[in-house]
Amino acid sequence: MPDPSTTKSSSRTQLVRELKELIAAIDRRVPRIERAGEALIAREAAALKARAVKRLAELDNR
């Protein structure tokens, strides 16, 4: 049976890695202002990035 503390640590490590990948992907994206709906997409991406950064900070404080 797997050690619960090891499983929890592994899950946390994976979550941190995935959040960092998400933030990097959002940062790489170049908005195309000429496209319809782009302003909304850019705002939603910024909000998602802010939530990901906040979650990373919460994980670092544990």
C-alpha cells in the first residue's frame, strides 16, 4: 500500500509543475487585437493566471 504522505507530496509536486506550465503558456500567448472576442480572451487569461499564481503561493506556504 502506498505511503499517503509520499502520494500527497507527489500530487503536490505535479500540481506545482502543472500550474507553472499553465502560467508559462499564458505568458507566451500573444493577443491578436484584430480578432473578435480577443479582449475577453485576454482578460480571462489574465484572471486565470492570477488564480494560478495565488494557488502556487498557497502551496508554497504549506
